[in-house]
Amino acid sequence: MRILDRYILKSVLNIFFGCLAVFFFLYVIIDVFSQLEEILKLRVALDVLLYYYFSFLPIIFVRVVPVACLLSTLYTFGILNRNNEVIAMRAAGLSVLQITKTVIILGLLVSIFTFWLNDRIAPHALMGTEKTKLQLQDSKAKEKTPTQVNNVYVLGLKNRLFSIDRFYPQTNTMEGIIILEQDQSHNVVKKISADSGEYKNGLWIFYNSFTTNYGDSQEIEGPVYREEEIMAIPETPEELLSQRQSPDFMDLRELDDYIRKLTKSGAVSVAQSFTVDYYARFFSPFTNLIIVLLGIPFALKMKKRATGLASVGLSIIVAFLYFVFTAISIALGKSGVLTPILAASLSHLIMLIFALVLIADLP
């Protein structure tokens, strides 16, 4: 490695790890103080608290690392440019790519590491934090107003797929229920829908239910309406909640397998939403590389103080729009307006092209 590359890399890494340390500290401190009253009321043990925040570190890293990449890029090249070191490098015959290749490679390596962390570590870490939260909530006295859990999807026993709009754990009731029963080949053999249901005396009772049976030839038998029906469902409310499926709790292999089951069961809208999340796992880590590329042209324009402040402000606005555009694109994909792979990649492709155009326009 050349002396110049080591010089730039040292500056970038110092700022990068400094930003991460500050963000980790602020994230934890703000979260602790926002829940301080509950922590003191529940007398949470120090080891439980340490385990909770230690498990949360991978999630914090994934959330704050793009900002750390942007700030380290802006600061490093901003200082080099203000000290006329960039002009000296260009006068020596170095191109913009040769000057910035160290930070670009770093952005790529951080993206690859984030991809691995997001797939292998983050789902298990998030599951650990959720379990800790549930343990703390179980130790609290139940409130009069039931806690509501929205959009519960569970693949239960006997190949049953549960889709529940609203679940109230403290009253053991739920609303907007659809249950699809499947055979061993994941073909739908029965569909049950109900307006509401409750768990009473060890039994599930559904209200205003419709039951439709499908034969071997896929001919419909039903639907049969019942105002009130006792359902032979072995899962308890606690088991349904503990088994609920969320993309955040699954790695890519588990998510792909679950999408296949959803597709075969006929839950098209749910499968569409999960497929968008699946493709987003591949594209979102490269936000770190793209944000570095976006920061380079703004950083190299920092010379005078006013110009530097304007460049920093403009780059932060562009980064903010990047995240907003990504959220909108994901939402359009989950609603079916965009195909899953396009929804997951659109904002990243546009911002990558935009960053390369800005870099190409540098003198």
C-alpha cells in the first residue's frame, strides 16, 4: 500500500470508528433514559440490561453505519481539499479514482460485512432483545387496555398458516382471522375466515366464521357459515405469539423457505411483502458504498468555509432523500405497485448513477 493510501485510510478509519463509538453511546444512553422509569420500577438486574444492549449492538451498527461512512468521507476529503492537498495530488497526475479508491474499497468491505451481519447475526440478536422485552413485560402488572399486536403471520402445527390482523395478548382475543390448512405438498385443503376469535377455557371460539373445503380436484365444498364455532386449534395464544413470523427474525435461507410456503398456500399479498424484504437484504447493505460515492463529490468541493458548510448540508439532504426514497420504494413494492426486485433495488440504482455522474463532473 502506498504512503498516500495509508495516510488517507488512517484518517478515514479514525473518523469512522469515532463516529460509530459516539453513535453507539448516544443510542444506548438515549434509550436508557427514555426507559429509566420502567427500569427502576421493574428493578431490572444489571446483567439483564447488559445482555439486552449487547444483543442490540448489531442492530445499532446496521442502522448507523451509513451515517458513519458519510461523515468520515466528508471530513477526510474535506480537510484534504481545504489544505490544498487534493490540488497537489491532482497536480502530481493522480485521478479522482486514484485519490479516493481507498475509501471506496472501505465502503465496499463495510457493505459486505453489513450483508453478513444482517443475515447471520442481526436476526438472532433481534430475537434475543425481543425475548428480553417479553420477559420484562411479563413481570409487569397487566394494564386495563390490552396491548395490540398487528399483522401476525404464523406457520403452525398440521401445516396451518395463520393470518391475523389484530391480536390482543392480554385478553386472548383476535380480529380479522384467516387460516389456511395445507397437505404435505402445501396444497390448500381448507380455508377458515372469521371476524373475531377468543381463547376461553383452553379452547378457541371463532365468531362469524366461514369454512371452505377443497377436494383433490380442487372443487370447492362450502363455504359453511357459523355464527359461533369451537375450533380444534392446539396452539395457545402464547405459542401463536412466540411463533409469529417476521422477516427481521429470519436469515435469507429461512426467509426464502417461508416465502415458498406462503406462495404455495395462496397467501399472495403476504408473500409479496416478504419477497420485497428478501431482495432488500441483498441491496440495502450496499447503501454504505453508495453513500461513500455520494459523499466524495461534495467533499472534494469543500475549500472555503461557506462552500464547505453548503456541501456538507447538501450531502446530508441528498442522503436523507436517499433513505426516504428507499422507504417509498419498499412500500410501493409491498403494496404490489412495483415488482419485489425493482422495489428493493430502484433507489440504490438511481443514487448510484447520480453519484457516478457527480464524480464524473468533477474537474
